[in-house]
Amino acid sequence: MGVVSRHELKNALMAQEGKSLYTEKIGHILVESGLISYETMERALLSQKTSDGKLVGQILVEMGVIEQQEVMYAQAVQKGMLPRESAV
């Protein structure tokens, strides 16, 4: 029998209750971390509406405002794999 981490336990309990494991949006993480401005996030969200299903992280990379590595950071924070740090 193995040991379950706190993160794994939290995810299992949330899944059992039918809740989303990733409640915080990538854009919010990027803004709160200082990687993009709120205005940039709004532009990306407007662009997403006509993007044929592109994810906001992909749109931000295509806009040239962040790198793929920063999207991966936000995804790791979203999944609870990394603590949030300010880039500023």
C-alpha cells in the first residue's frame, strides 16, 4: 500500500464530488503572477471568441506577449504542482 500526497488526496476527493480539479483559469493565474496585464487578458479573451476553439494560453503565445514556458508554469500552478510566484 502506497502513500498518497495531500495534492492527490485533494484531487481524488474533488473528483468524487464531481467538482472541477482546475477551478482557477489560466488567464487569472498569469495576471495575478504579473506575467500579463488585465487588458492583455481581455484582448486574448475577445480573440478567443472567434478563434475556432483555441485555448487562451495559445492565443497569448501567438500574440507574442508570453512564451510557452509561461503557459506551462500557469498550468502547473493550476494543477497544484507549483506554488504561485510573482514574476514582477
